[in-house]
Amino acid sequence: MRTFVAIELNERTRNALLDAQQALRVAAGGVRWVRPNALHLTLKFIGELREPDLPLAVRSLEEATRQAGPFTMELTELSSFPSRGAPRVIHVRVQELTGELERLHDAVNRALADNLGIAPEKRRYIPHVTLGRVKELGAYPGLEGLKSAGRSEGFGAVNVHSIVLMKSDLSPGGAVYSVIHRFPLEQRK
């Protein structure tokens, strides 16, 4: 099964992102927008996880969540990847000032690598929420054009008290995500 580790958004930030997405749809053709129920922050894309490995993945993520406490993350501003050249992904940057998000990301990577041999991403982790993927550059007005089309910053905060292991089933209408397991972040003493 195709899996990833994520942080879910609250209703307020999801609605703020959906409002922005609506304005951006009008301004930008050639973009495949992420469906409302699929908006999330990915901590780690695992890829194919065999059913027999699921219990070990759960134990690994339980281990990882003991190394980071709850935190608040801010969804700050509209951006794109890559930062130079033709953009492929339109996203909202995520900022977390205490270091808990980075600690959690590192702990998830370490636990999955140590216990399941899942290699950590080679690129530096840049926390973000994907809004859409550019499919036709000619119809895309560029990031500055998008920013002038509507709301481009201040999408709210998420109090993070858990992470989830998600399953992604591909369908003709796009990926359908479902939670396999939820992992609470315990308050550290």
C-alpha cells in the first residue's frame, strides 16, 4: 500500500486555503489543484509499505512521537517549488519557531530508516502544504501573478497534537487518503 506520514490541518486553516485556492483557480490555468480533503503537511513520504511491515511501521512512529511534544505551526505565505526556474508545485510555507516540527521530522526519518530501512530524503526538509501542481506553464501566470490574484499570506495556525500514518489509494479522480493510525504527541515534562 502507498503510504505517508502527515499532519492534518484544522478546519479554519483548511477553509483559508480553500478560499485562496478559489481565487487562484480564476487566475491560473494549467494547474491541477489539490482537493479540499487532501490538504495536509507531509512529514515523510514512505511509498509502498507491505502489509506485513505495517506493525513495525506503527511501532517506529510511536517511538518517533515520543521524541517531540505538541507545537503550533503557522501557514504563512504562498510560494512555489522550485524557487528558481519553471515552477512545478504551488504551496503555502509552514513556519514553526520552537524546533519541535524539525525534531519530529528528524525522529520520524530516523525511526523509519533504523527499523524499516526507508531512506531519508536527501533534500533539506521544507515544511509546506501543497495547493496545486503546475501542468501547463503557458497558462500559469507565475508566483507574482498568483500573489496579486488574492490572499497570499496569513492562512492561520494549527495546534499539532498528533500525526497520522496515511494510506493513498489512486483513483481516476485523484488520490483518496485514509488514516491508518493516529499517533498522539505527548506533552514532555
